[in-house]
Amino acid sequence: MKTTAWGALAARPWQFWASRWPWLALLYMLLSAVLGAVLLPVVVATFVFIPFWGLGLGALERRRVQLLGFAQVPSAHAPVAREQRYIWLNIRMSEAATWRAAGNLVTTLLLGWLALALLAVEIAALAVMVTMVVAASRGPSAVTLFGDVQIPLAPSQVWIVCLAGVLLLAALPYINMLFAAGQASLARFLLAPRNVELQRNLERLTLSRVSLVAAFEQERKRIERDLHDGVQQELVALSVALGLAGMDLELVERAGAPVAEARASVATAHDQAEHALRSLRTTVRGIHPAVLSDHGLEAALAELCGRAGLPVTLEATVGRMDAATEACAYFTASEAIANALKHSNATNVSVRARHDGGALLLSVADNGHGGADTSRGTGLRGLSERAETLGGSLTLCSPVGGPTTLELSLPAEAGHPASNIS
């Protein structure tokens, strides 16, 4: 377990004196003194910006406490998404954490000047001790402390002064450590997130991740529509035009014109256009199948199983759901079927999808040789992360020798309307 400043104070005195802790406490106090001396005139001159100075100093203080063995304090401020940066000021000014950071700024200024005064007193005390030892060793004399206060000294009293100096040197590390540990603990208390803030930040982060998934699905839909209505239609028109050109050349050839080479070139171009069209359709389905947006998960799974390339048994009784849930379930099934076809030598796959207690349950099982592992590929790992973002889970059971079963559980209400993108 990592030792902190408070733990160091509980150690045996000789262990504490011989350790690095007295020097760390001194360094912490020196930094406090510098911060107090530098920031006070700046804060006074820009009084209205105290919350902003508090935010900056808070970020520094959350890390500075590590000098004394404490863990870095996590931020109590809510994360601000890129699309919300224009209201960053409103968010920060409405947070209690911002005003606690301003309170930490005030305490840091006060304690910084107190640290400066304490260090000055310690240096003066040590200087007095050295002066008294030197004066006493030279013969009877009197050392003036301040005003009319004098201390008579004689050579026989040198040992008393030396003993007092040793005791002072022994006490100063404890005094410094108590001061530094107290200030660090106060900073941690003021800057640490409260439970309600942690819960709020978690909810905000979760909503942000869900929003990103939804936006990602919308963008996939838009790309699919653009390719379907744009490039795909142009390829269809090109294929038709090449087919008509081939028919025209055939008529010309029958009339006796030497167009065999031209017919062959047009036929080759027509075949290439048809191949490009098939490839584009496959790509579009991989991006986001139109049937999923238009008719829902059940129809999309039926279409997927029909072109799987191996026998697939489908049992699906699901209604419409939100677009992100439908997309996650569809691509999970697609990835599982593709893996069964490519890697497991499966001869049969079964897909089951149903609603149960407000959740969508999807199961994909194959009779292949098993041994699948999510850590060896990015496909299933990415789908697992997407499921977790949506509040669900993805589990894989694939012992060596098979069978392999992939199960997806997502929170979803039956009959929820899917969001469409025009």
C-alpha cells in the first residue's frame, strides 16, 4: 500500500527524519508560498475572474497532492462534448465544483502566505541559533533578539544552545509535514467529486456515448442512401446503356459491318459494370441495409439469412425498435454468420431473436469447430463495445470442438418506433 504524508508521520522518528518526506513537505510549502505570493496580486487585480483562476489552480492542485503520496484527485467537473463547447461557460458556472474550486483558490492564497511566514520564522530561528552558538563560543556576551530583549551567553552555555538547535531541527520536519498534509487534505476535500457529481458525470458520459452511436448510425444511413440513390443508380444506367449498345452492335454486325472487336469491348465493359454494381450493392448492405431502415430487424435478418451462403435457421419475433438497437443486433448477427462461414467450417447456423422483459435477446449458434476468441479480432470486440454503450452485453461461448454461441442482450421496448433519416 502506498504511503501518504499522514502515514509517514506515524513512522518512527528516526525513520521519518532519514526519509524523503521532510524534503517533500518543505517543497510543498515552498510551492504554496510561491503560489500565494504570485497569485494574490493577480487575483486582486482580476477579481471578477476568480472562478476561472479557481479552475486553473484546481487542475494544478489535484496533481500537486501527489507530492505527498496522495492519489491524483479526479475532476469533479462534468465532461463537455465537442458539440457543447459553445455553452462551456454556462455549464461550468452552474456547477458546485466550480465554486468549491474558487474556495480552494482563497484557501490556497491564505495558506500560501501563512507558509511563507512560517518558513521565514523557521529560517530566522535557525539563524538565531547559529548566531548564539557563535557568540557563546567567543566568550561572555549578550545576543539581542529584538528591541531591548537580550540573552546573556557564556561559553559554558554552548551545549544548551546546541541542544535547543537540535530539538528545533528535529521538530521542524514535523511542523512542515503537518502543515503540508493539512493543506493537501483540505484541497482534496474541496476538489474531490461528490457522489452525486460522479453519478451525473457518468450519466452525461453514457448519454454522450449513446448519442455518438446514434449519430454514427444516422451517418451510415445517409451514406447508404447516397450510394443507393446516386452511384448505384448511375451504375444501373451505365449497365443498361452498355447492354443497349451491345444489342445495337449486334444488329450492325448482322448487316455485315466488321464490329466484332467493338462488340467484345462493349460486352467486357458491360460485365465490369455488372460486377461493380454487385460489389456496390454488397458494400451498401454492409454499411446499412435499406431493408433494416424500411422494414425493421425481423425483415433484415430474414434477408441476411437468405443470402448467407450456408443453411441458416431463423426464428425471429420482434417489432420495431430504435435505429441504434436494430443496427447493433443486425450487425452482430451478420458478423457471427460471416465468422461461421469463414473460420469455423460450420454447416448450419441458427439465429433467434425475441423480446423478453423489455430486452432484445439475440442468439446466433453454429455447429463449427469452435475456438473463437474476441481478443483475436476487432469485429466482435467492436460490437461488444457498441452493446455496452447501449447498456447491453455481448457474450461468446466457443469451446474447442464447438459449438459456438453468440448471445446479445440489449434494453429495448417492443413496438418502439425506429428513427428514420430522410
